[in-house]
Amino acid sequence: MLKSKTFVKKTRSGGVMKIVREHYLRDDIWCGCECCTDCKQEATVLQKDARIESDLCSYPHYLIPDTNVVLHQIDVLEDPGICNVIILQTVLQEVRHRSAPVYKRLKDIIHEKEKHFYTFTNEHHRETFIEREPGETANDRNDRAIRVAAKWYSKHLKTSESDADGLKVVLLTNDQGNKQKAAESGLLVYKFEEYIKSLTANPELVDHLALSNDDKAEITSSKVLFPEHIPLSRIQAGIKSGAFLQGTYRASRDNYLEATVFVQGEGEDSTEVLVQGLQNLNRAVHQDVVALQLLPRNQWVSPSSVVLQDEGAAKDDNVEEEEEEKNVLMISAAEAARKPTGKVVGIIKRNWRPFCGMLNVSQIKESTRHLFTPADRRIPRIRIETRQSSTLAGQRIMVAIDGWPKDSRYPNGHFVRSLGGAGDKDTEQAVLLLEHDVPHQAFSQVVLSFLPKTPWAITPEDMVGREDLRHLTVCSVDPPGCTDIDDTLHCRELENGNLEVGVHIADVSHFIRPGNALDKEAANRGTTVYLCGKRIDMVPELLSSNLCSLRSNVERLAFSCIWEMNHKAEILKTRFTKSVINSKASLTYAEAQMRIDDTNMDDDITKGLRGLNKLAKILKRKRIEKGALTLSSIEVRFHIDSETHDPIDLQTKELMETNSMVEEFMLLANISVAQKIYDEFPECAVLRKHPAPPPSNYDILLKAGKSKDVDIHTDSAKALADSLDGAKVDGFPYFNTLLRILATRCMMQAVYFCSGMDSDFHHYGLASPIYTHFTSPIRRYADIIVHRLLAVAIGADSTYADLMDKHKQSALCNNLNYRHKMSQYAQRASVAFHTQLFFKTRGILNEEGFVLFVRKNAIIVLIPKFGLEGTVFFDHKDKVAPSMVFNEEGPTLNVEQHTFHIFDKVKVTISLDDSNIQHQKIRMSLIDPVITGVSVPAPNTEPQAKKPKLDR
């Protein structure tokens, strides 16, 4: 043992813990080289013939990168051409502390056998460990440790009884001081860029290089475009004194000159600060954590109501944008409702990731510098260097940002990889998943190793503590084609005249045990993501579509919530039990509805469904009486061609009584379980809440009601529900649906939380004092945690430390909320892409719609037939703009002789605008009402012969 260090640490509960750390050195740590005979190693990683074609190194060699090379050049290190690399423990530890994403990527590379990356524990090797010298910084000590380890390797390969045959070690660093000291000590050392540019067999790797400081200086202009960022030390002092605020930067999708910064406060004190203008945005990128300075109150402005169209042209550094900024700011300043406004003064944490998009090839002949346009409109264009521009044109590619100097209009970055041709379905789907951070890689062998062995059958051990319910007439009711069946139901009459109702949920937690690789992967994924024609599973298919899926006529393990009810749907008893079931039927909503409606059918399954349906109607009525909201949103279903897999028809989904029937019992089960786990574990129950919207959210809803002389009350959920129920306009039957769609837009996002970290449990939309998710553990990880809590509560399983730790539960909830939100965005993007594919083959269609929102220069129109929203613009850069007057109070927009209100009926042409291949969009043009210079004549839309449909 080299040394021992003892210190005390305060625990969360207020106690004191004594910690002893001992550092041991060894002399039997392997070098990992295939050619070495001195080290008694059981397995080798580094190849004997480590050759790579290089102008600098014509001999076989191993590479040792320093920490900054790994942190900044991970995209290059991931390339298959870079092999036989020694990752020192010093480097691995530094990377882990400085960047979790890069550390994960590095660990993934190390686990790839064909890459031959070897981790050498130099900090525990007797000959390579060094002590930090007096006055030496931690960074300088680590640089010296890297040089000492590189020196040891060079000496070891020369002196060991090996057939190394001229094998050498090359140290790669971009630190000039480190490079000089390494050269002085006799090491073979190169700058990383210098070495990569020497690889004659891999010239494409140059494009993957992150820009060095020298490169950045070379491509920036002399004109300072942005204010200097304040150093972190001053930022921290400013936040402490109250001079600055810290928040998350959220760029606008509609206006690149505008953003909001979300400043987290205590409880209700969280605020959003508006930022407008390039100077004030000051090089912040979407999701960065920034330091913000509030402007004086007389400089506060309002969010712009202008919808800026993406013209696709790439502005250069020298283009003056002050006029465009001035217009936006003037418009905002003229409006009445001003918001707190500020400017970004510094960056606390960059949250950059590789971005998907397309290359705007430079018009300058033989130029290697080009602008990259991200798919996400909130991300600025990025300047990159590439020699493959002709190949990459028309491709979807990934680019990473390296930095954003104050004298550059755009950030600088580098090419990461190509994803495929733009517009290709597989490519666009890959972009969609990457942009929404959906984990979609195949499950690793480590994860799959924790699956049960097949053929699987229920064993006597599985039956311990489990109730046998195989005799019950249980059935499932799901959408067509559903294979991951989470839930089944039953209803039967008891001898005492009451009804027994059961909700039986797949017992996923039986197969996924806490803390193993399968559990960690499911926790990270958080949710199954449903795209059009594709499902990204949270758990491997063996579980999701087979062993956990409650299919008919097979025995399955379940977790059951069983109530005894009277015929008024009043709950008399509730019990929970692990169980075994055998579903008697897997029905679709339509099949279940047909059984209920068919008076000739009177079998046990049909009787059970009728009993459930009758009770569900009573339960729903009671919920609504308590103030539960019945909102509306339009969902669409695509009919897919069986050969091309292209959408050939698009229609809105119709809901039946059976949809509501299943929903009511799932809600009841979730509420019952929520109360049980909270009673047992008041500090660590995972629950779900739906916050009440702030009054300002309802402004647009109140204005919409007022425009039709309908009073909307928003004092409570009950008041809102009653107002919506009574909202009717003669001769306008769709008005109530539109109002409910608008009310849905006013709502807050429901979120998971840990009961010990919050005091507000209320679910606003359901009017329930407590709620959780229990009924879908195949597709939601939150439900798995709830199952574990419930199992411990009823004595069916044992607990574990993380389950009872409210801080870890809270951190888990944060990830689940993020994954759930991104899953929703990905699903919407998938629907939007397939909608574009549908209209691509349809040409131009005429459809009736309703004005959903009124903007300063446009109206947003909803087409109920397709569940589609689009924007009708009234100003175009290539045309003289019509006379427009916007009244925010209405809100109304007067265009020439016509005034537009919310919910006005209009007729539009719908077509696909593919002039910008990256941002294809549905274009809408006004037909009726006719406005001079704006409306277009109705095109001839002869009906086309349709292909046979196949509902997928």
C-alpha cells in the first residue's frame, strides 16, 4: 500500500461517515500487447502488427492520446480506421469527470473488440504512478503522468522479450507545452491534427477533426459581432449577488432572433425571461445553461407575433441584419403586454450534441468551407470544413459544434458522419430518432443475457405467493395489430349480488430485476416510442411481444387489482395480488363493441364486457361531476401500401364506447395503486401530477369564447368542464370540438415526481387528488417502479436501497419526464413526415378548415378531415404585401377587405412544398374568402384512382 487517506463526510440524514481511501501499487499489471512475453497476461488487446499507412509513421505503432484529444476528437477516435490505442487510467478518469457523454462513448469504443483499445491502469502500476509535486497543478501532474506512462511503454516494448519488430509508441497531444516536454524527454510525439492529416489511407478523417484554436483564429473575421462572455468566476459572483440570473436557454422555432430563458426558482417563483436580437442572444445555443442580465424595465418588450418564414438562404458574416432585428424589436415594443427581458452575458454549461441536417455547399469554387443547416430550426447554422462537399450535397449528415468565436456570425464545427439521402424514409426516420434523443440501438448482448431462457414456462417457484386466476374469463381490448398487450380485464357477478371487477397487468417486474443491465437499459429508455409503422421497444421483443404480453389462450404472470363493487360502481373492497391468468380473448375496440351491441351474443366474455361497459359509464359520469376535463385532440391513422409501405390514405381515428370503457378502469386502477403505495411509502412513492395552468394560459381560450359570445370560466377544473359542456353556437356544431382542442393547448404537461420531494399531488385534468401509472409496464418504466413499490407493500417482493431513496427516485422521474416528452415529439414528427409523403402523391387538394390562431402576418388553419394544421401567410418577399391590421385584443387580422377571427370557416388548397428538401412542409393557400392579391383560384382536383388499402 502506497498511502492511506482518512476523512469524514456528512450524510443526507445529518450523520457523519468515516471514509478511508487506500492507494495500492502493483508490478503485475499487463501491458496488453500481443507481442509481449514478459507480462503474464491471459488475453491481449493491442495487435502485434499495428500498422496504419502514415506519412509520419511508417513503422508499426500504438497511439496514446491525452485527455483533451479524447474530449475534443472523440468523433475521429470512433472511426474504424483508428485502432491499437492505449487509453491511460489518468485520461479515463479525467474524461469521466469532465464529460459524461464522451466518457460513455469512449467506454463503448473500448468494448469494441475490433477497435483494439486497451485501458492501462497507470495510476496503480509501480513504475508509472507519480506523486503530485509541490506547486504543481492537477492538470500539469496529469500531463506528466501521461508522459511517464508513454515513456514506460516505449522502454517496455524495447526491453521485453518480445518480437516487437520496431513497434513504437506515439503520444498525441494538442497542448504545445506538453508536446515540447514530451519531445525533450525523447518521446515520439505529434499534434493530433498533424498525425490524422498524415494518414494517407484515411483522408476522410480530416473532415471529422474538431477545429483547433489555430484553425478557429484562421477563419474568423476582424469585425467583433458579439459581446465578450463574462468569465465563470464573475458569473458565479454575479449570481450570488443577484446581478445575474441562471437559466436554460430555449430558442424559438419561429423566430431566430428570439429566445426565452427559463429561470428555475423556488416553487411558483420560476420565470421566463425574453431575449431578442443577435447581440443579446450572444452565441447561446438551444438548451445551454446561461447567465442572464435583466434589462431596465423601460427596455422590456413582448414576444414577436411575426412568423418568420425560412427562406433557406445562408447569410454571411458581412450581411447586415440590423434592419430585420429592428423590425422585430419595434413590433414587440409596440405591444401592450411586455415581459421581463434580458441579455445573455455568459455561458455556464454548453449542452451541445451532434446535430442532423444538410450541407449548404459554398458557391466559391473549390472552397472547403461550407455552411451546415440543422434540421432543428432552433439551432443556428454551423460553419464546417470538408473536402467531400460534392458527395455530401443532398445527404442528411451529422455535425458537431467546436466553438463560437465573438467575431463569427456562426459557430464553427466539424463533420461527424453521413446518414443517407435526404427524403429517404429510413434516413428521415434515423434523423427523427437522433434529433429527439430516442435510444434506438439494438439491445446489447449484455442486456439480452438477462432475459429468461426459452422455451419458458411457469414453474412452481413462480407460483409462490401468487394467486391462480386462470379460471376467470379475462380478455384484452386494444387497437388493431397490438402485440405488446399490457392489460386485461374481467367482470363477474358474485353470490352476494355484487360485482367483482379485475384489472390484470403484465408482471414485467418479475422478469426485470433491479440493478441489472436489462433494468438499467429500460430505465434509460424510459418508454416505448410508437412511430408510424415502427415501434422502438423499451424492453426486448421476447418480453414485449411474447412472455409479458397478455395474449389469449396462454398462461401469463400478472399483477392484479381487484375490486368488489355494487351496481352503482361504488367500491366496497380493493385488493392487490400477484397472479397467473389465461386470457380468453384478445379483442380490438371494434370487436369488443360489436359483442356488446350484438343482442344475439350471450357468452361469458360478452357478459363480462357488458358489465364493464355499464360500470364504466357510471364511473365516467362521476369523474366528470367531480370536475374531470373531457378535452379533444385529433389523432390520425395512415393506411399503408403493403408493397411500398407508403401512406395511401389518411383519416382521423374514431373513438368507441369500448375505448372509454378500458380507459375508465385503467384510471381507476392507477388511482387505487397510487393511494396504496403512498400510504405505505409516503417519502418515495412515484406518482404523477398534472399542474393547474396559470391563468394567462387561458387567454386565447377566453378570447375564442368571447368571439362567439360564449362565457368560459377557468376558476377551477370543474368550472372549465361545465363551461365547455355548455358551450354551443347555433349552426356551428363543430364549435365545441374546436373549443376543446384549444383548451387542450392551454394545459400544462403532466409529470412524474417522487412524493417525498413535492407537496402538490393533484391531477388537474382527472380531478383526482392522487394518481400514478401502473397499467403499462411493458412500455413505461415508471410503471415498473410502481409495480416494485406495490409488490413490497403487499409483501410479494423484497425492497432495495434505490427504491427507498427519494433523491434517486426524483432523479429517475426527471429522466422519465424527459424521455416521455421527447417520445411525444418524435411521434408527432413521424406523423408529420408521413403526412408529407401522403400529400406528395396527391398533388393539390381543396379542403374546408377552421382558423385556430391569428398571427400578425398569418392565420393557422386546422383541417379536421386530416387532423392537419398549416399556416396561410399573407406576406411574401416576392410579392407586394396586402394591407394588414392586427388587433391583439380580438385577436383579429384585417387583410384588405376581410377580417379573420378565431374559428372562422375557410377553404384552402393543400399541397406539399418541397422547395427546401430539408424542411419540406404542407403549404396552404386561401381560396375562400376571396381576398384580392392573396387568394388563389381553386385548382382542378380530379379524383385519382386509389390503390387497394391495407390498414396497418
